[in-house]
Amino acid sequence: MSDYNLPIKELGETPLVGDGTTFSSITETVAHVTETKAPRAWWVGFLIAVSFTGVLGMAIGYLFWTGVGVWGNNTPVYWAWDITNFVWWIGIGHAGTLISAVLFLFRQKWRTGINRFAEAMTIFAVMCALIFPGIHVGRAWYAYYMLPIPNEMSIWPNFKSPLIWDVFAVSTYFTVSSLFWYVGLIPDLATLRDRAKTKLRRTIYGALAIGWRSSNRHWSNYERAYLLLAAFSTPLVLSVHSVVSFDFATSLMPGWHTTIFPPYFVAGAIFSGFAMVMTLMLITRAVYGLKSLVLMKHLELMNKIILTTGSLVGYAYAMEFFIAYYSGNDYERHVFLYNRASGPYAWAYWIMISCNVLSPQVFWFKRFRTSIPVMFVVSILVNIGMWFERFVIIVTSLFRDFLPSSWGYFRPTLIDFGIYAGSLGLFFTLFLLFIRWVPMIAVAEVKGVLPEADPHHGEHAAHEGEDHNHDEAEGDVAAAPAE
Amino acid sequence: MADKKPALYLAQYETPGACLHAAEKLRDAGYKNFDAHTPFPVHGMDAAMGMGDSKLGWIVLPAGITGCALAFTMMYWMNAVDYPIVIGGKPPGAIPSMIPIMFELTVLLSCLTTVFGMFGLNKIPRHHHPIFNSDRFAAATDDKFFISVEVEDPKFHLERTKKVLEGTHPTFIELVEDDADELGDDDKEAA
């Protein structure tokens, strides 16, 4: 058996960690962040984020007190920023599950450098998303009507409604993502427990690590659990955004009633999620010096995924247009030609096209794919573009109703802005707390992809004199730089 | 101070390979109650320890089927039996519209069972284990590899087991003790 963790040179593979990385240097690099004082930049970011979370609280309080009239939503635009934000946040979450589950099933070992980070982002993004369906119902204290619980009117939810499917899909998604994240965290929490210097830390991390003792009899079940969770999460993540798209696609609105929606939404979700991972990763990597664990290789691979999914989304935009033309349906044609590409919301449409379809095309060139400033700017543009995509889909399909007498134009209010900015504040608050207190890179998983992690690593090197003609002669050559 | 009694032998190794070969030796010597403690799952360790395949999948399968059946029964009973409603001209018990929720509940129950089933098979959360009485053991979550042999093993013998472990070239062997008193406050070191 040759070393299975060594890069295959013939395929152009390169190591997954920087030079000189050892088991203990990984522990040290990652655990160090949670054990030392937070840098000034963290405090500045945290205070800003917490302030915006306060704005969220006040804006939602005002909304509950006064009613949904405080938003710009009005006839005929009944859905606007509320659902735009919901879909945007849910979509961002999808990259985390894609990285942790789908890339795991495909044995993409490079995911170990970024998966913890991306999974945390998933959970926080889904939390932000869950706010919006809850508050957009107007009388939030009746939100429990969405659940199948017996009530005094002895009626049940209508299970033919995609909005009810959404309740089940998103809550399942949140539960499963949290479980997946926590299971991945257990060995790393045990690492923090074993390094703890104070009684308080030992007690808290000890309780969270639930007595993990790195036993191989445990690892056996643990790895099977991880595989099963990945296997369930993969179809789950596809189902969640498909169900979100059903909220639109099963209606009879021109602009929404299209069969391309599920795959189109899933591609867009992964696209926006990867962009958000990229934005956060670039900042954290620079602030905390994680360059030996998150290599340019990881960033380049992520940029390739952004390019792929961005082009898929571009294809979907083009196909929607073509089908509107090809269907021969006047209303459908009108929505795309006069309400989106031209008309009062053309500015939003063209922001969407330039951010989502044009900006990622720079990643065809290796020079831009490996340039940190370029990828940072593109990742921000994609986040903006994907927000506008949802805005365009929702508002431009609604604002010109079937009769010109009921046409309108949506303008956001200050409360709309406050709730959106506040949800960003909540997201960053949770995220900053995460990088402060939780190992932000999967320590045990990264150790497992080091060449030294292979029990047969260096075995032949040790006996080099005796069995040099062994079938692992090539392995020796490849192993040399890692020694 | 409570009396001490031996709980397990702990042997330390520097590389996953040395630990793997030690496990093979113990397996071949007929030990059953021994374990490897490694910072990450070591490839091939299950076979080296003579362990079978994880049974977790067999626990999760019925849970998944239950989730699916539960979702169907719930929706059919609520929308077609208890309070039938016709929506969009479709029959009250229309199956296609039930598929998303049947899928979601299958996944939800399966995943909950996967995680809690894994906890159950591993007998965690666990408050105390004598292995934590060793000061060296903290390195098991960092960069050292350990083999432990518990006194419950039918082949355990203070002298002979030590000899077998010495034959595996560990960098260190330690006899870890636990408080003899069952009710003793022995978790001070463990938390």
C-alpha cells in the first residue's frame, strides 16, 4: 500500500497543507485563536455587529407593534424584501452543506480546510433566514398555525401548500445542519478541553465534548455517523432550495411559474453561498494567520465553483428568456421583456446580470483566480448580485398586475433597510462569537489528511536499506519532501 | 483519600503506524477490552483491532422508514380523514403533494437517530473515565497515539500484559489507577 495521503504528482496534485505543518502545529494554530485575547479588529467588528443586531431588535419590535404596513409592501407588491431576504439567507447557507456533505461524499479532501467555517456560516445564515417567514405573517403570534398542532378550531395545515413544505424543509435543514456541525466539533472540543488552563474552560469545553476520549471504537461509529449525515444532507440541501423555489413555481404568476426554478435556485444558492464563504474566509485568514491551513489552492478551487455555478445561473437567466419567447404567452413575454430587462426595474435587473453572470467570468484566468483582491471584490459583487436576483424575481413579477389600473412600484422604507441591515448584524455577531470561542478549522479532519496520518507513511523509508526494491519505491520519492 | 485500584494500562506511541502495529499485536495475543486513542481516525485501525463494521446503519434504517410512514399517515389523516379539504380541485388525499414532507421527515428522523444512535453505541455523554487520570492522555487529542488495555479484559494480568505492551515499543507505559470507592469524588481530574 502506498501513502494514500500524498498528492499524486502525475495528476498535478499539490499538498493540502503548507510546508512544515505537523499534528501539533495544527492544534496550536487553531486552538490558539480561542485561547488568547481577541485582536482589536475583532472587538471593532463585534461592536459594530452587535449594534446592528440592536437595530434588528428595534425594527422588529416596531413592526410587531405597528404591523407590516411599516414596510414598503403594498398592492400589488405583497412580497418584497421580507421574502428576498429569506431566500437570500437560505441560499447562503447552502454552500456550507455542499462543502461539508457533497464534497465529503466525493472524497474531496481539500474541504477539510474550510468545512467547519462553512458549516457555521450555514447555521447562522439559516437562523437569519428563519426570522423572515416568522415576521412576514404580520401577526407573528399566530405563526404556530404553520405547525400541525391541534387547536381550538380543529383545523389542520394545508399540506398541499408549498409554504407548509417550506416550514418542514427549512426546520429540518436547520436541525440537520446543527447536528452535523456539532458532531464534527466533538473531537475538536475535546482538544480544547485537554488544552484548557482554567477550570472554567475545562468545565465548559469538557461538558461540550461529552467525554470524548479519541477511542477508535468510538471513531468507528463516529465515522459511520458522519458518512450517514453527509448522505442525508446531500439530497436534503437540494430539496430545501427546490422547495423554496416551489413557493414561486407552483403559483400561476408569469415570471414565477416555470419548471426551471428548482435547479436554477439550487445553483444560485450554492453560488451565493460560496461567495459568502469566500468573503468571510479571506478576512479571517488574513486576521488570524491561517495561511498554512487555508491555502491558495483552496481559494482557487472555490473560485472554480463560483465560476461554474455563476455560469449555470447565467444559463438559467437566458433559458427563462428563451422560454418566455418560445411559449408565445403574452404575459410571460411581457414580464421578461418589459418588466425586467426594461421598464422601471431595469436597473435592478442589470445589476443582477453584471454581478452574477459577468463578474465571475474573470475566473477563467488563473491570474485573477489566484489574486486575493480580485476574488474579494468578485465575492462581494456576487453577494450583491444574488440579493438582486431574488429581488428581481419577486418584485418584477408582482409590480405590474394583470390590469394596468393595478400597477404599482415598490419602494423600501427605513424599516425595510433596518431589518435587512440588522439581519446582517445578527449574522456577523454570531459569526464573530464562533471564531472567538470555537475551533474554526476542523482540527481532527485536517490532521487526518496529513501525509504523516497514514499509518504506513515512512514505513518503507525507515527500512530503505533492506527493501528498496519494494513495490512502494515511488512512494519513497514522493514522501521525501514531507519528511 | 480513597484507595486506588488499577484501571488500565496506557501505552504511548509517536506515530499512527506504531500504534496500529501495537493494536495488531494485542489482537493477535487475544485481548478484547483494549482500545486505541488517536487524534484522528487512523486508516486500517478497525481491522488492526479486529473490530467488525459499525452497526449504526441498522439503527438508522428503521428510523428513516418510520419518518416516512409517520409523515404520510399524519398528512393523510389530517387532510383527507379528519378534516377533508379540497384545494385546487385535487383529491383530499393527493399523494404527489405529500412527497416533499415525507422526504423531509425521513431525513429528520434518520439524522436524529444517526447522531443519538452514535452517542448510544459509544456510550457518550460520559461523565468520568479512569483514562483521564493520566496526565499524558491529554496529548491524545493533539499529536500522540495511545493503546489502553482495561482490567476488565479476561486476559489482563499486571505482569504479562505489561510485557506484551513492552514488546510493541511504546515510548511510555503507565498503569492508570482509579479510586476504589465507587462513590468517590473521582471526576476532579476528568472534567
